[in-house]
Amino acid sequence: MKYYYANGRLMSGYVAEALRHLGKVGVLSSRDWGRYFCRNKHRRWQERQLGHLRKSGYIKKHPASSLLGKWILDEKGKAFLYARNWSIVNPVPANHVDHDEFVARTLCEMEQASYIYSWRVERELKMMNQKDYMVSNKDGEMKFPDAVFTMQLPSGVRTIALEYERRGKSESRYRSILWNYSALTSISLVIFICEDESISRRIERALKHIGNTELFDRLAITSALEWKSSPLEAPIKMSRGVLNLKSVCLKFEERMAG
């Protein structure tokens, strides 16, 4: 499919991909632009292209003065996405940027390796009111997974939820979250990405406390350090043992060929 700028000039496919990513996630760093979207790997060229998109009104700097090299959609970028009925979430607040970019980067890694063919982050799920994936609605505040994505497992196409635990929650809060996940039949696997072992232990204790044996086979825990290095090869701990996504999932081209 061909895409065009507002002035009629042909737009590169990777620019359209980057704008769509911004619409789904709400923030994009200069670093991630160069790593995941820009085909030309020369830094000066990448910066010139970002400068062109900014001057043309497609992107603009994040309003938080503490955030350097972070971009959000400008009016022409929003119009481009709106014309295609693509998602446009609100910009990520400064205090959530590190968390949300971590999640988005790992999704990009798996998508570009062709192991994911559909994904949404929490902001998009909330905007679309995707109640099939709602974990809780406490005091009117809807809680969704940090991300959901689809992969091809041996048993078929399955939806997987991600929860990035950067700082951790109380054990009682984890009990509530896990109990709600146990009722979500739309989710086949929940992967908790934990910054340290104390968070992992809290989740494991919460799972034992609720005693839901059906959830045991649907819960996985992994290290944030390992996941950051390679989400597909990071060891994920489950009741049946330790595995990684690459060993049990097919690339979606293989699925189509099959």
C-alpha cells in the first residue's frame, strides 16, 4: 500500500509504520525511530528525517522538558492516522514513558522477527474499551494488561498478556490481579516481567494463596533483564518448567504457509 504526505508527496512505508506506532503507544524516542523504523542507519540522515517530520507538522517534541529525544503526534500526524481509522492514544505522561517504551520496544522486537502479527498496549485497549481484556474496574478505574499480542502456539493462535512490573505491587494487589486473570478466557498466557526477584516471589506467593489450579498453567514469570536482552529467548518460568517463546511459537509466515 502506498502512503502520501498532505502535500501529495509519496511517504515511505517505514514513516507510516512509525506514525502508526506513535498512534498506538503514545510516544517514540529518536533512538527507537532509528532502531526499528528508519531504514537508513546513518544517524545524521535519521535526524534529518525526524526534523522533516517535525517541520511538516507530523510529530512534535514531548511537552515534558525533562524528556529529550521523545516525540508525540502533531496535528498532521493525527490527521494521517484518523484518515485511515488507525488508533490515536493520548501522549504518554513523563512518569510513564520509561515503562511504556520498555513494553513497546519488546513488542517491536517480536513483531519485526515475525513472531507477532497483532498487538495493543494498555492505552489502546483502554481507549477502545476492550472489555474482553479488562483485568479490573476498581473505583471506576479500568485496568488492562500492559499489552496483549497474538502468537501461533502448537495449539493454535493464542492471545498473550504482558505485565511489566517495574516497581512491584503488594501481595494482596497481586492476588486480586491474578484472580481477575483467572476469569479472563480471552487470555491464554500471562507473562509477568519482573525487575527483581522480590517481585517474582510476591507473585508466586499470591498465586499459591488464591489456589486457582487452572491459572497455574497460564502464568509465566521472567526477568526484565533477560526479557530486555531478547523477549523471544528470555527464559520464562511456568508450573511445567522453564521455556522460551521462540521454542514453542511459529513465525507467522510459517503459519500462513501451513
